[in-house]
Amino acid sequence: MRGAVLVATAAAIGNMLQGWDNATIAGAVMYIKKEFKLEGDPTTEGLIVAMSLIGATVITTFSGPLSDSIGRRPMMIMSSILYFASGLVMFWAPDVHVLLLARLLDGFGIGLAVTLVPVYISETAPAEIRGLLNTLPQFTGSIGMFLSYCMVFGMSLTKSPSWRMMLGILFMPSLVYLALTVLFLPESPRWLVSKGRMNEAKKVLQALRGREDVAGELALLVEGLGSSGDTSVEEYIIGPASGESSTRKGQIRLYGPEGGQSLIAKPVTGQSTFGIVSRHGSIVNQSMPLIDPVVTLFGSVHEKVPGETGSMRSMLLPNFGSMLNNMAGDQQGKEDHWDMESQKEGDGDASDPEADYEETLKSPLLSRQTSTTVDKDVVSRRGSSIIMRPNAAGETVSATGIGGGWQLMWKRTERVDGTGKKEEGYQRIYLHQDGADAHQHGSSLSVPGGEMQGEGEYIQAAGLVSQSALRIGSFPIGSEVMRPTEKATKGPSWKEIFEPGVKRALFVGMGIQILQQFSGINGVLYYTPQILEQAGVGVLLSNLGLGSASASLLISALTTFLMLPSIGIAMRLMDVAGRRSLLLSTIPVLIISLIVLVIGSLVNMGSVANATISTISVVAYFCCFVMGFGPVPNILCSEIFPTRVRGLCIAICALTFWIGDIIVTYSLPVMLTSIGLGGVFGAYAIICIISWIFVFLKVPETKGMPLEVISDFFAVGAKQPDAADL
């Protein structure tokens, strides 16, 4: 994981510069007002702050399509150059107009970084630690804010604080970011695959994962280019196939991305947790009928879902990985061509789970292999020869594993075209074991219609099935065909964002972004010194001889410092508790903090008491925000869209983000004047209540799931009827 961690850390420097800029302008604006005499002109004051947001909004409109066209890395290089140029211009700015131009350039750099860094990290990170790594931008952003507040506080103690120095010093860390983007960061492997540059993508993946065998993940990236619109859920009883066995009636053969890897599977129904949810929509959640079926479907993988499944849980058993990762040792070397057998006519329809069960009750689903002598990388397990190939670190590596307990396999299919001619093709399957009770060895396993008998090892699994995006010829899967089809490598089209799954994901992404902004965080951050000054924090530090401006800057620095351990906790929990759980547990604290701020602003409890309450509430608000509502929206938006339209959809969500940011930031001075501090925080509290309801009903849990599986889940979930329609 070292390569992915280092790359994510370097990319997150772009967000550190954003945090630096946010804190710097919050402190510098007090001195800008004095020099340009803007005390009576809140409109110009708000424009100086909001100009960077306008720039970010403008550049975001083009960033998605551009990043899909020329790549993620060139756009991050461009961001670092814009940061550098804006810092130099702000350092020189002789008047308000030049300052506004510099802030616009700064906004261009911020917009590119904020939009593309989460996407880049999501596309390079392993699924198991993607949440942790995608919290790094929030962490580095808070570090940038802390360092900037410390710098501004130090300058505020001088006789003549220079706002030009405060803003212009940005060019120094931007040089570091420029060097990292040019010399260290690789291109996103998913983007390289989307352009058919497979050799480059393979080398990048090998460097990021620290191992040579990346066939499974490379195949996954290719499959991610396909459409999820035809995705369906199928359920199987599966196990390893012997090299000499053929499929029986009602059975199919599943293949891995390398030769010698195959399974025998028998389709069943009514077995898997998320299979049941996919068929019945939100019926299993009638106690909360307004919950989106997509949320229920995702939850069926992470949680125990009540209903028909009884004690079934989505739990990955250790033997499942072994079975899928280490298959058919005696086939290696024998079957370089590895014949893929299709079902013969009369074998029964594999898609009909009830077909010919009676004839197969006494036949084993899996053919037991003959034990053979193998080399040190092959071990004998329960009488079967199984390949186990270690990586450089000596750890067993799966060519079929794609992260989060999911495995990538293929099956052969036939269809009849318009002329009556049979055409052969392949469907890809994302497999996930379902239910601890499904594992059997050397005994019978109950399935609809009877029991499966045999000495093999049975695993109950559910799969997301769709047409393969691989260019497959006479050989089914392998390095020589590990390329996307021409259709899959075509550029994105606006038409694709109207597919049901993409529309549902867009609704979630745009909704969570606009609610995050209307909860008031960026407005509070930009104006924290002034808000705390109005709250009377100077009283707390009067004994130190600090002025009110310096005192409020010091409190802001301490507040951002306290955010860091909170973000550290969020990084630890993001892939454990999950994104949805963090939101549902931290938003109530935001609501309570804002209500306390309202009470403190309306009730006169004395200057010291009011200052203490305001400071504690603001600190609690910030710390809980950076644990949930801060990082999660960007993480979700970088995860939930298909590869083909990820750039377009991210641009739409980011545009929503920046428009909301502009509205909140530009309106805050006016709101403070018209309805006061209590009214502002009261409005934010109402928005936070709405946000909690939205998250509970509409936002699914995506922890630990490969990006391609997430987009398939949205496609399947979007087909389900809402509870209100049942």
C-alpha cells in the first residue's frame, strides 16, 4: 500500500494550499478593509473573498471534460501553476482591481485541486483504504489553515501587518506542489485504461500496489468502462473445477483473468441477502418506507438485513478467498489455451435456477481433483491441488480479487442476432460471498428444489452480472486480450448521465454537496476571526495584552489545530464505521452546537460566559464537521459515478458545491448585518436537520467496495420500486 499512500499524500498538497488560502484571506481581509477603506462597503469586501469562489466555479465547468480528455495529472500540474501565479500577483497587487484578478487566478487553482484530487485519489487507492486516503485532503487542508493562521497571527503582532505578504507567500508552497505533480505523481491508471494505454496502466498499478501480479485489477479497470445499465443480480453455489471436468446440467463455468483459473457454479434463487433486496426493493425495510432502495441494497452487503434472509449476513469467510484465489493447480502448464466450454444444447438453461434439479440431486456440484505433487508455490488443501502464488512480500495474492471481498470472474454466453445466427460472448461477474451458513464441505447443501450432494467445497455467493467490456477473441481472458472494446474507449456523452443509476448517483452527489455548503461551514471559516470578535473572545485573552483582532486570529489557529486529531479519528473510522455512519453520528453534534450558539447570542449571560460558550461551540462545530460533513461529500462524489462519465458528473457536483459556496460566503456579511449572529446560526441549524434526514433516507454506505461495483449497485438499485409505489 506504500505507493498508493505516498501518491495520495502528494496529491493532497493541493488541498493544503486551498486551506492555506481560506485562512489567509480570513485574516488578511481585516487589513485589506483598512487600507482600501471598505468598512462601509460590505459588497466589495464580500467580492474580494468570493472572487476565488467565482474562479473555482468557472474552471469547474470545464475541469471534468478536460480531465477526461487530457488526464488527471496535467490538470493538477495546471492547478499548481495557477497557485504560483496568483501568489505572485497578490504579493504585488497595487489596488483592489489587481487583487480581484489575483483572487480569480487563485480560484482557478483551487477549483482544479478541489475537484480533481479526490477523483485522483479514489482512482489510485485500494478499495480497503480508499476512505482513509481520501480523508487526507481534509487533513492537509486543516494543516494549511493552521499554519496560515499562525503566520497571520504572528504578522498581526507587528506594527504594520502586510496583507500582501500574507497572501503572496502562497507562491512558496505552490512550488513544492508543482515539483511533486511534475516529478512524482503518475497518471491515474483508470484514465490510462480508458484511453487504451494498457501497458502504462499496468506499470502504474504495479508501482502503486507493490507487486507484479495486477491482472485482476487491470481487468476490473477495463470492465469499469462498460455500461451498468444492463446489470442484474444472480446467485450461485460455487466451488473449484477440476481440469478434466465438464459442466453438468444447470451448471456454468466461471473463469478468472489468468489461465488455469475456473470455477463450476450452479445458479440458485432466494439465497443471497442483496439478491433478495434487489428483487423486492425496499420491502425488507417497510418499517422505514421512505428509505431509498439504493440505500437498502448497499446496506445488504454491510449489515444484517431483516426479512427473508433470517440469519444470513454478508461475511467474507477465509476459505472463499482461498478457493477463488488459488484454483486448479494441475491445469497450469497443461492448458495454456485453457479451453472454455459452453453449455451444450440440452444441458438446461443456466439462467433458470429451477431447471432439472431432480436429475442432479445425487451428483456432486464440484468434481474433486486428484491430488498431485506441486512446487513450493502450490499447496495441497483438503485433497485438492490449489495454486497459491506469493508476491514479493511472501503474501498470497489473488488474481481474481478486486478488493473488499469481491472477486472478478467471467462466463460464456450465447445470443441469437437478428438474422438467426448465434453469437458467442462473455459476461463479467462481480462475486461476493453471502451468508456464513452457505459454506459446506463434504456434505449436502440445501438449494431450492432439493439438496446438492458431493465431496467438494461449496460457497454461496451473489454476483453482479453485465456484458463484458473486454475485447475477447478466441481466447476468453488473458493478457493478450486485456484491452477494452472500441465502444468502451469512446469518450463520455451527456446522454449517459441520464441512465437511471447515474441519475440516482447525481441526485445523491449534488444533494450532499449543496447541503454541506448551506450548513455554513465555509462562510464560518472565512469569517471566523470576525465572528469570534463579535462574540467577545477578546475578553478571554485580555490579560495577555492582545488586541481583539490578534486574539480572534489566535483562537482561530487553536481551533484549526484541534481539528487535526478529529480528522485523524475520521481517517481511522472512514473505512471501519463507514461514510454514512460518520455523517449520521456527527451531524447531530453540529445541530446542538449551532443551537447553543443561537442561545448564547440571544441570552446575555455576561461577556465572559458568552465568549466561553461561543468559543466552545465553534470548536465543537468545526471538530465534528471535519469528521463527517467535511470529507464525506467529496469522498462519495469521487466513488459513486461510472468511470466513463466520472469527469462529467464530478464537474456537475463540483459546480453545485461552488455555487453554494458563493451564495453562503457572499451573503454572510449581509446576514450578519440584517439578522445577526443568532439568526445566521439558527438558519444553519435548520439546514443541518434537513441534511441528517437526507443522509438517512438517500445516502448509501460505500466503504470497502470497488468503484466499479458501486456504480453497478446504483444501476441495480435504481431499477427497484420506491416503497411509496409498492
